[in-house]
Amino acid sequence: MSVLLNFFNFISLGFGLQASPRSDVIRVGLGLDKPPYVFEGSQVGIEPEVIAKAFETEDIKVRFINMAPARLERALLQHEIDVAGTLIFISDPKIHLSENYISYRNVAITLKNEKIKLKQISDLKDHTLVAFQNAKFALGPEFNEITRKASDYSEKGSQLQQTKILLSRRAEVFIGDLRIFNYFAHQLKEGSTEIEVHPLFKETHYSLAALKASLIQSFNKGLNKLKKNGELERIYKNYEKFEGLPKPRIN
């Protein structure tokens, strides 16, 4: 995983919460721990690598700042950061959005030996569900309605805890991203547990947000370069190997 280590060395030079940015460094706000997309504190992950490399092609350096997703838009509007990633809701018309740069593969996951059949979202109502935070808003109105009808529904800010709940059979269905589940199952040494993946939801696509249109234009140019030269696909594939990635704190 020397590529990951070199990338970590590259972005860690610009990392800092309090220092004001130099003219050639922009502050990028990202959410909290969502491996393999974001590794809080380490600055390794699919999202920071895509963002840093896209801006790097336009000679722009970045400094990453992790914060709660609910704070990102406010931090952007108050000029605490220059760019915000993976916002679910945009309420201010002054904000400019980039092309889609990251996609989450949200699915329903069950343990294979439970023999649960899920063909459509409405089938979830008869089961106990554990989902990621704000899933009821992110996954559309039909799922939102199901959360009120399900025999038991909960959301967890920690997707490590969410994974543990399914694997310990305290819930029948995990609702969330397949890559995130696979990462935590591997770290919990449950990677060999047989599961069923039910693709009930469309992929969720996210953009970067900024108040300066020029930053979005630069990012879009860099992102398209990564697509054309195959670098974007390589980044995604690289994070499907778990060896060498930061490990979560398992309590």
C-alpha cells in the first residue's frame, strides 16, 4: 500500500485545523469517519484522494478538515472552509456545485442463513432495520415512509456500530453502503460471514460545493482528467484492498 502512504504524506503536509490557508492552499471540509471513503484523522480515503488529485492537476493544493456533515454547509457560508464535500442538502443559492465525484452504493444487507427475501423497498416493513444517520432523508420518500412502518428502525452515527448490530443479529437488515460494510466486516474479522446483498436503492451521487465558481470549474477540469487517464477507476479499485488501510477503534 505504498501508494496510500505516499498520498498520506502528500496531504498531511497541508493538514491543519487552525492555521489560516495560504493563497495556494484551499480548505476542504469533509464528513467524519466513513471508511473506505473517509478515514477521520488520517486523511486517507477515496474522497480525499479524488479531491486532492483533481485539484493537483490544476496546481491547487488542499488542506482537509473533518467535521460533522450537518456543519459543512454552515462552515462554507461562514468562510471557515473553501470547499465542502458530500452534502446531502443545499439550501443557499449562492453555492456552486461540481460534477458528481463520488457515488455511494447503498443497499440492504442480510445474513444469508436468515433467508430473508427483499425484492422491493416495501418488503422492509416487516423487518428490524439499522441504517446510517439521515438515511430516512437520503434514500427517498418511499424509504422514509417505510421507516415509520418497520417493526423496529434505528439510525447510527457510527457505521462500525451499525455493522456490529447486524453481525450480532440485533437487527435483521443493514441499510447502507456496501463498501463501508465490507470494510468494517473485514476489520471485525467477519469478512467470511455469508451475506445477501439486496440492491433496493439507486446509487447516491455527491458533488463538491463552493462559493467560488472558479474553484468548481478547476475541480471539474481536474476530475475529467482523472476519468480520461484511468486514475479515478484506479483509486476506487485500490481501496477494495483492505491491507494497509487505517484500522478503526473497535470497542
